Amino acid sequence: MKKKKRRYRTSHDRRTEYMYKCIDENWTFYPVAYCKYHQGVLTAGLMATHRCKQRNCRRLDEGVDFE
């Protein structure tokens, strides 16, 4: 008898319908915030790299609703 594999929730469950252009010229399905200066989105990894939240960047918009 074969064992049934369990399906774990991953970040792919939060995937949006559209691809968005990041500030580093890449594309992503998982945007977290929008940068008004660079006119692109940031992912969780880009937020950690650029430290926008810690620096209290006034051009960062986290209230955007991505569909």
C-alpha cells in the first residue's frame, strides 16, 4: 500500500494572479510593498536587503492591495 503524501502550506499558496516588476528589474508573484521612488514592488527578501522599514522610508507604501 502506498503512503499518501501530505501537502504542506507553502509560500506558493499566497501567489497572486499577476506578475509584478521589482525594483531590481526582476519579476515576482509575491509582492509585499510598493516603492514610489523606484516605481516597482518589493518582496520580503528585498525588504530585508534594503532595510526600507527600519529606515522609515517615506516612499515605501505597504498599504497597497495586490490582487
